[in-house]
Amino acid sequence: MIASDRNRDKIEITTDSVNEPADFDTAISITGYGLFNVLLLLAVLPIAWAAVFDTTSGGFILALSEYDFELTFFRKGIFVAVPYIGITTTAFIWDYITPYISMKILFIFALLGDSILNIVSSGVRSFYIYLLIKFISGIFVGGPLAMVMTYLMEFHSARYKPRFTTWTGFLFAIANIIPAALAFAILPLDWHIDILGQDYDAWRIYLLICSIPPVVGLVTATMLPESPKYLMATGRSDAALKLLRRMYCMNTRQPADTFPIKALFVRQKTQLVRPVLKESLERMRISLYNTKILLASHLPAFCFVSFLQFGSMLGFHIMRLWVPHLFIIISNFDEENWTPKEKQPTFCELLDRHVALPGRQYLNRSNFDDVFFKWTIHPVIYLNSTIIASSAVIFSFLAGFIMTTKLRKQIIMKVAKNSLWNNCFAGIIHKLTDTAPLLQSRPS
């Protein structure tokens, strides 16, 4: 398939005048797809994975860090949410500066800060300092998360983008499996290692290991090429042409001097000029106008897609961040002392701290609500989380191949909508009845 695409590229170029300057779309289509694109994807994987590790690792250490950070349920919610707060509240900043600074420079700057903060976070002892560090880390990692796919697309022609996007999304999604697998391998262990005079137990070592992707991403970011589209937009036609020749050589195994494009059509070097207030206001006006057109012309579809996106992300992140901790609490249920014996406990009753095995010794204390437990960790819980993450990744990969026609896209969207409504109604009914017996499904 790829070979036939390359042949068509060659046929198309012979019909055009090679002496005329070529635009970006024409030049990038001739480079084809091959070794260069594969190596580029492997190089940006740790950059994309950094955000997933930053936002996921907190969910797996909730139980183990409860005693050290004195985590209430409210604090636990803030604990896992603060990286997302940093990402969402500063996303517009990255969108504002990307036209003026190359993505490679932003990758390096963001990952350097994120790497340092992740390593520091593994050793902090204060809950509030940890929150501050993870918030700033979310700010740093939000930029690469938003820009990495755009960066990759600028190295691909329209012919290869759909196929490449499917595989790229699959490889990016694998990052959701690795933190769960690491938790299964590390968190149940009784580790105590002295690092720079501080005692690192299993969950701190887990955080330290989860800081590896941004460090590796920082190294690979320094070796990334500038986007050819960015080089052409900033007037560096010679550098862009040299990069395109290298891509052509690596992908087609042909000498670089056989690249048929001899000149590139580029505009004047204007985008590196420092933005002024007038330009900023103009960009804001255009954004507001486009938003107005979107809402005026496609409001029902926009609301429908937003509902699906919000619901799917809500369900996915609950499964990813909260299910491991909830299963840990359920697995620590004091079944022997549960009364009445003839009634199975509901889900809410299973989560009551008064019926947890670690809380048995504190029941007679007047300050029971101020006591923080050291939970018993069952490895099967993290194994189940790994399986859940794997199923989500596999289905998302298959959905990318299924959605090749408009009809199939509509089928998947309707299935997602029905599943979302069913989950909503099931939660409401369970809340109203509060009688669903769940003890038999708890981990052994």
C-alpha cells in the first residue's frame, strides 16, 4: 500500500514543473512515509506519555499516601485533580505562544520543568507543597500534551494522516497501561530505601519511577528537528528544504539529490516578531467570531459531541483514578464484625471507615474521624486496573479502524450515547435504592 502511494507520488511530480517553487503540501507529499516518520513517532512517545504519567500516578498512591499526607476524601479529590487544574487553566497560554516560538523549544522548556518537579514531588512531606508542585507540573506538561499531535502532523501529507493518527493514538494510549502495571509490580512491596537522607517507601519510589518519561522526553526533545512547516513559515527555506531532502532520503532510500523539489515557496519572516497588543486583540476577535459561527450553525451537534466527550472522559477518569482506591477500601472491609449478618452491605457501607479493618483499633477513640489509616494493599487490585486500562486502549484502537464511513461513525456515537445514559440511570437508581449487594464482587 505504501509502495503504491510512493509510485503515485512519483507520477504526480513528473507532471509538474520542478523548476517552480513548491508549497508545503506539495513538498511534504513527495517525502512519503517510512523510517523517518517511525523514528519521529518513537522520539515523541515519552513526550506524550509524560502527561499521562503525571495525571495517573496520583490515583494509584491514594491509599498508601493517606497516612503521610493526612488525606481525607476531599483532600484525595484535590490530590488527583490538581494536575488537571494546572493543564486546563493555562491551556490558552500555550495556544497563544506557539505561533511565535517553535514547538521544539517549548517541548524542551516544558519537559525540563516537569522533570525537575516530578523528581522533587517524590520526596516532599507536606500535602500543600505537593499540591503546588503538581499544579505547576500540570502547567508545564499541558503544553506538550496539546502540541505533540500537531507537531507530528506537520511531518505528514494528507494521504498518510488518517492511518498515522490511528496508530499514534494507540501508542499514546498505551501510556495508560504502564502506570497500572508499575503499581502492580511496586506498590505492594515493603520497600524502604534511603535516598539523600530521606526514607523512600514503595509509593515514593513509584513516583520517582513515574518521573522517567518526562526525563526521557527531555532528552529526545533536544534531538527533534524543527517542523518543516514552521521553518517555511519563518522564512528559512534552505533549512526546510534540507530537512525535506533528509526525510525523502530516509523514507524512499533514494539519494537526497534526487529529491525533485529544488525550491520552496515561503513567505517573509514575520511570525517571529514579538506580538503586540493590537495583534493579540485581533486574534481574540477572530476566535470569538469563529465561536459565534460555530454555536449559531452547529449548536445541537456541538452540544451532543460535548456531552459525549464529557461523559466518556468522566467515566474513563473515574475508572482510571478512583477505582483502584475504592477497591482497596472494599478489600479492607471487616466482614467478620459486620452486622446484621443476613444483610449484604451496600457500596456506600463498604466505604464506611468504621467497618474497615485498619480502623478496628481506633473505634473507641473520640477523634476517630481524624485518624488516618495504613491500608493493606492487595496486588490483584492493581492487576485489575491494568486489565481495565488495556481494554480501553484496545477498544479505542479498534474504533479507529471501524470509523471509516459516516454510517459507522454514527453507530459508534449512538452506542456511546446509550451506554452513557445507561450509566447515568444506573447510578441514579442505585443512589435511590441503595440496596445493591456488592460484597460478593470485592477482590479476594
